[in-house]
Amino acid sequence: MVREVTILCAALMTAPLAAQASLGDLVCDDTRRLETQLVEIVGATRQGQGMREPDALLEIWIVPRNGDWTIVQTYANGTSCIVAIGAHWESLGAEQR
């Protein structure tokens, strides 16, 4: 999955950015297009989300078959940015928290 997300990031960097990113390594795209690529290309499902700012939502996307994860920040203007990716996601049960 990390390989797939890396390929996805490379593909998205060739598309025009819909918003200015504050960090040079952020990959941003239209929210619907980014979500479609995460679901259809990577096989990820959205597992959680929470508000970061009044106009920004953080989402955690997980690939169930291998535990790879992606954190996406979604803005009210219709733009989303991949802000982190990784591997070996482990959900904690209530007894582990």
C-alpha cells in the first residue's frame, strides 16, 4: 500500500494543485478525485475523522488487507491533502486504551 500511495502521490503531483500547500511535500487534489483514488486504486476505507479547524477535517484511511494507512486533511473548499502515510496500522480495542 505504501507503494500504491507513493504512486498515487506522484500522479497527483503532476495534476494542478487546487490549493496552496504550506509544506512542499504535501499532495493536494480535488476531494472527490482523491477519495476515488484511495478507494479504487489503493483499496483504502475511511476509518475515522475529526475536525482540526473550523474548515479542516482530518481523516484516517486504512487498507484492511495490509494495515497501510493515510491521513488526509480535507478543506471546506473541496480540496484534500495527504499529510502522512505509513504501514502496520493497529486498531486498539477498548481494553487496550
